[in-house]
Amino acid sequence: MKPAVSSHWSDRDFPEAARELLEDSQTRSNVRHATDVIQAKRDAVTGELPDWQQLRDAGEAIRAHSLAHLDFYLEQFEQACTRAGGQVHWARDAAEANQIILGLIQRHSVTEVLKIKTMTSEEVGLNPYLETHGIRAHETDLAELIIQLGKDKPSHFVVPALHKNRMQVREIFQREMHLPELGERPEDLASAARSYLREKFFRLKVAVSGANFLIAENGAVCIVESEGNGRMCLTLPDVLISLVGIEKVLPRFRDLEVFLQTLPRSATGERMNPYNSIWTGVRPGDGPKEFHVVLLDNRRSPILGDAESRQTLQCIRCAACLNACPVYHQTGGHAYESVYAGPIGAILTPQLHSLEEGRSLPYASSLCGACYEVCPVKINIPEVLIHLRGKIVEEDQKTLRGQLGIWNLGMATAAMLLASGARLSMAQRMGQIAQKIFVNRDGMIERLPFPLSGWTQTRDMKSLPKQSFRQWWSERAAPSEASVGNPDRAGHAAGRGGPDGQ
Amino acid sequence: MLVSLFITCYNDTLFPETGRSVVRVLERLGHEVEFRPEQTCCGQMHWNTGYLHEAIPILRHFVEVYRDAETIVVPSSSCVSMMRDHYLKAADSVMDASLRADVEALLPRIYEFTEFLVKRLGIEDVGATFPHKVTLHPSCHSQRSLHLGDIPTRLLKQVRGLQLLNLENSQECCGFGGTFSIKNADVSSAMLADKVRCILNTGAEVCTAVDNSCLMHLFGSLHRQRTLVRTAHIAEILASSAGERA
């Protein structure tokens, strides 16, 4: 049985979930519009930097170094954070993280807490867990508030409500905030959210956050955001609990120089985030009196142990790969059935869970490379996708069912036919004959059996030509090998060899 | 120069006219073309679908066939990207140092067709005439793996009579992605629909590319929709001369 708390939402595979979403034209147009806007802003503010590629190189180097020495930097962080008055907790998995956070909240006898947007808490399923223990978590990020009030799920980990447009947001606010007269201007919506949230900021004493970065050398925690609601949560409550994946640590404070440039430009197309909060431990009379960091592993360690896919953990969650991805453009985030959508989700989710559970995700990509091109820490996502596909195939081939599967048989046959020129030539001749039952009188193939029916559902295909290239070449070269390259010969060949007008 | 043509398995089987055009252009430019009949495939389909073990003998075969070739020209950016991006990794995955050494020696001698013309030969005008409205789909591998940039455009701009029309969202994938087009047929078709819409908006008679894989995909929809837009590999345009129909 699947655990109750999971960042992977259902058993539907990607093609099935995508099919449903492709029929939702409203969501598709919202996603397309929003990603186009962010993508254009991102291109402008990354294009203006002469050292953008060097910043990517630096980001990659720092993240790769941090991961290579993660044990060292995590301990260094723990010591520095503790010295500064913070308390560090280690959570092996989602269940442990939830228990630790619940315990900390219960110590203060409260039934409501503030939340700053944290995808890590979505990963461990914190809100529903707290709910079952009588604690209501209030999301304060505008987009997360929309998701929470709309009983929806995030579809994008930087802009969680990207799939909703303004009118849909208004309907949710009207209904859930009891504001039937609410206007539709952005100011009206922001103002409604502000009144709704302010009351909570002033009243609630415990806040839960995530973090963008941990700094090993001084135990600092860093969050960047656009709205300032996070800043409210970081400064007003008495108790602050930050849930952070172990991969988020950076060695030095000065490393932020790179990421505070690349993250906002990649994520929201801003030169810098409006709010950059960096705090170290606790200080009397300033901010929270009690500060906890919960370091979450939750299957990150095994990823770290896989040299081929370790780069997955370099991710700084900018979501530029989602905005650039032509697959994400079509389906939006919900097709990935996970808090981590898009190309990074397609490699992260199956590794955070099991390859069996997320096995359709590594195939949810045309390997077009747009994700790798925009990634500010140069994660070669196509390479990791192929690596994971390889592992899935390897597992399949261990079972008889997998061995006899249509893909395995097809690929084995193709590999056998591609082993020599003579076999390929034979296959071509056989194909030219065997195709006849599929070819219509115009020489087109309009219908093919499963699984090739996937092609012909929307696409025709030209039938195999009467002569393959190698057949043509052997006839052409037949008279005399020696004459190849002779100008007369070339002229003759051109007459026969040019475009044939099809 | 003696040019060894690696036609690729799908051009060989499905698009022989592309191979004939490559031969024609290269011979017209005074080069000698050879075709090694032992050649088959680069192994990309197996590799990209996760059949990594099955891909190894195929790429090994490729390396064997071309070991002593001086210059190898491939009319497919996708297959060249397989070689440049994955062959070394593949050799390492089977811990075969001699295969790695062979690949390292071979890679600098492999060129995508348009890259060979412009970068290796320094030629942009191949003497072609093609009096048609054309739009170029810059395939993903040609742009993001081979970084061909404006090389195909520069060649097309020198073709007599050719009117090159700008394609909107040109950098976006057409949705082919090899087995992706079958495993995720619905998403692939939606991506294709967007691309086809952009192509139709250009008003072009012909859509071209350096990859027949994308063109096969685009043709599939253009033909299903009964449009009059044709697809042609860039080699076919560059091989055309005055007085001929495309």
C-alpha cells in the first residue's frame, strides 16, 4: 500500500493524465499564456548579462561541489546554526519530518500555524498530516492561498496557481472569503488576500517555512520571495520552523552572489527578488524567539549515490525548465501527478519514490533539450531522463513479462536487423513487400496496429519507397567502382540522383 | 576530398531522395562520395528509449565501419548529436577504453551535412535554384546539441529564387522525439498541432529542416490535414537547379 503522505498523487501514468488535461482548453490556455510571459521576461534578463553562461558554470560548480561534500557541509551547518541559537533536527523521511514538526507545534499548544510557500512541505504532505492532528496550516503565499482555498494542487513549484486565471481566482476568493462583491482587478484580489492574511499574521505565533539555501559556514537560512508575506512569517511569529531538503546547503555566504542573480532571473524573470531574507539563529528582541531547522533526506541520499543522476540534486527550484518545456506547455503541471512537475519533476519524482511508481515520467519528454539550455545550474536533464529510462528497461528485462513485452521484442528485433548492412538491406526489401496491406492507393499509410497506432491517430506516413538509398547506390555503382568521382560519372549520377519531385 | 556518407538508417529506408541529393551537392562541388554498404544506424533509437545495452553493438558497428574514414558526412543533426553527446558515455558505461579511444578519434571527423558545407568547406552558395516560398524548422538537435545557429539559414539565403519565411516559435520542438511520438501520442500530437499552425501561418509552400525525422512528423500532420505544404530535407533544396520542380 502506498503511504498516506506522498508527493506522488495517484497511480495514473503520464499519458493518461495528460490526455485528460489536453481536453481542458481553459487550463491549457492559462498555462501557455503564463509560461510565455515568464519565459519572455527570463530571456530578456538573462540575455542582458554578458556573463550569464559563466554564472551558470559557477552555479553548477558550487552545487556539484556542495553535493560531493554534503556530509561535511551539513555537519558544518548544524554546528553553526546551533551556535547561533537555532535547533537542528534530522528527518530520514516524510513521516519523521511530519512527526518532528507536529511535536514542535504541539509544544506551544496552538491549533493554527502560518505557512510560507514551501514545496518541501508539499512533498512530505505536511498540511494534511497536521489537519489529522487538529492543526490548521494557513498558506500565506498568494498562489498557495489560492490553491488551498480552491482545494486544488500546485501545478508549478514557483507559481503554484499558474493554471488559474484571474477570473477563476476571483471566484475562489468570492466563495471562500465570503466576498460576493469582490472586483476582478488585480488590486481587488490582492487587497482581499491582504485583509484575509493580515489578521492571521498578527494573531498566529508559529510559522512553518522551507528555504532556498542553507549556508554551511555561518548557519544562515535564506528565502527569496516576491510578495513580502514570507517576510511577515519570518519576523512576526515567536516560533519559526524551516523544513529543508538536505541538498539545499551551500558552503559559503559569498556563494549567494551567484544564486541571488541566477535564481530570480531564471524563476520569475526579475533581476532580483523583491524580498531576500537571510537569518542566522535567534536574537533577543528581533524576530522569532525559537528557531528550528528540520533537515529532510526522504530518499535524497540514494540519488546522491548514483553518479549518473546525482546532478538532479543540484536543482535550485527555479522552474525555468517547466516554463521552457514544450510538453509542460501542453499539459501543465497536474499531468505529472506530483508536486515536482515538468522536466525536473520527470527526473526527481521517480527517484524520490520508486522507478516503478513514476515509470512513465522519464518518458514524458521529447528530449528536445530546452530544459538543459535554460537550467541555471546546468543539470543535463535529457541525459538523466535517458539514464532513468535505461534503469526502467533493465528492471523490465528481469521479468518474463517484460521480456515478452511489445517494446522489448520490437527493440530486440530492430537491434538484430541493425547489426549489419546485409540484414538492414534484407529488412528493407521485406518491409517494401510487407507494408502493402497498410498502404492506400495514394501510397500513404493512414492506419497502423498498436503501438504504431499512436502515430497514425493524427499523422499519415509515406510508404517505404520502392528503392532504398543503398539499393539505388548499388545500382548506380554497379558498372565500375573506379568511375566514382569522375566528373562525367557525377554528371550522370546527378541526372538520376536528384530530387524526384515527390 | 573523399567524403564518406553515413546516410542513417531511416534516411536510407524512408528518404532515399535525401541521400541522392547529398551525393549530388557534394559531387557538384567536386568531391568524391563513397558509401560503405556495411553501415546501418547510430543507435539513437535504442539509446534514447532506454535500451542502452542494445545500443552498444550498434554504435560499435558504426565505429568499426568508419574507423579509417577521413571525413564522414551525415544528413541528420539528430544522429550526429547521438554520437557527440552519448558515444563517449556509452563507451564508459561498458568500461571499454579502446572503444572510448576509437570514438575520440572518430568524433572530430564527423560532420552534419550543412555544418560540413559551411564550417568545413566554407561554402554558403552551393549553386542551387529553388523558386519557392520556404520556411525552416530549426530542429532541436541542430540548435541545442550541434549549435548550428544560422548555418542552415545562410545556405538557404544563397539559393536563387528562394524566399525564406520566418517561422514563429521556431525553437520549439515539433513533438517527434522518436518513440515519444508513440508512447505519448496525445502530447506529441498537441505539440505537432502548434508547430503546424505556425508553419501554415508563414504561407510557405515548403517546410525544410536538416532532419528528416522532424519532417516526417510534420509531413504526417500536413498531409492528414490535406494542406498543400510540402516537406523537403535541406539537401533536396540545395541539390535543386534551374528548370526543375522541387
